[in-house]
Amino acid sequence: MQTVTLTSIAQPGLRLEVDNISPDRFAGKTAEQIAALHVYEGNTQHALGKFFKVEGETGATPADTRIVIKGDGTRLKYIGMRMTAGEILVEDSADMYTGAWMQGGTIRVKGNVDAFAGTGMKGGEILIDGNAGNYLGAAYRGDWRGMQGGTIRVAGNAGSDMGYFMNGGTIIVGGNADVHVATHAEGNGKIIIKGSAKSKVGGQMVGGEIYIFGGV
């Protein structure tokens, strides 16, 4: 597996939409071609290279490509969106929609993730060493299809509305969860909370499983 390293060289003034940071978009490209891929700061398009130094080589396929992101990632939205294979390592924290609609591969975040990580996820694995924000593995706003497959593991705590409209897959939380766990869940999804859940667990749930080791 070949590795491409993105090192932060400038922080955006607004949140940066980086859905192009994915093994599917990087595979087979040179460092110069990757730096030329677009990102959005608000409604303004920039080159990825404006914000990151790009080093290393990609594999011929997404499965052969690993991406390492160095520096503060708290303003980076949509990391690994719709990725199908390969690996992403975020050495700090990440913003919203990490691994959104992900289909395969692995994303590891050494810090925290903001809201909607793994929204609509169909496969693969997301590993979060810190805490997760609200709507983990949930449906997108106005949609009824939440997480459908894959695994999300959170070492710390999770926010509210985890597994909202969850249809499949597994979420494992090492710490505690906030309110509204697996609201409207159906299908065969599974949520394991090793700590406690605040309240409102399984509201209007019609399928799936919830295991809580602590209290409610």
C-alpha cells in the first residue's frame, strides 16, 4: 500500500469541504495532480494545494492507497466521503460528515469528530480515538436512510441522536451517549454503549438491537 501525506500549511477562514480527500479520488494520481484537486471554502473553489503540502505516492487502485492528514483537521468536512476502499488516518480531529456514505475501507481519527460522522454509511470501518459529535451513523437531514452497514468504533463518548433511522451496521461506544439513541431504527443494526445513555433510548424503534452496559 502506497501512502500520500497531506500536511496542513494554511487554515481556512471557513469550514473546508474536502470530499476529494479519498483514496478513490487520489488513486493513480501524482502529488501535483492531487494538489490541483478542488476544495470549497464556503462557495469559493480553491486548489487542495493552497491548504496542504502533498507528498508521497498513491497506489494504482483505492485499495492500494493510504492517506495521512497531519495538522488541525477541525475545519475539514467530508473527509473520506463515499470512499469504497483504502485507508485514511487523521492525526488530529475532524469536522462534520467524516466517512459520510462510506462504502468500504478504513478511516481512523486520533482525535474527535464532529456531527454526522458515518451518515448513510454502507460499509467499511470508522475508528475514533476520541469523542463523536451528534448524529453519529444517522440519516442525513430530511432522509430516512441512516447507517446501513459497516462498523463505527468510538473510544470516548457520543453525542445525541446516534443511529437516527439506522438500518444496519454496528456502532460501539466505549464511553457514554447523550439523548435519543436509535430513534426510528429499523432493520438489523446494533448499538453497543459500554457506559451509560442519558435518556430517550430506542424511541419509535421497530428493529435492531441496543446494548447498554451502564445505566439509562
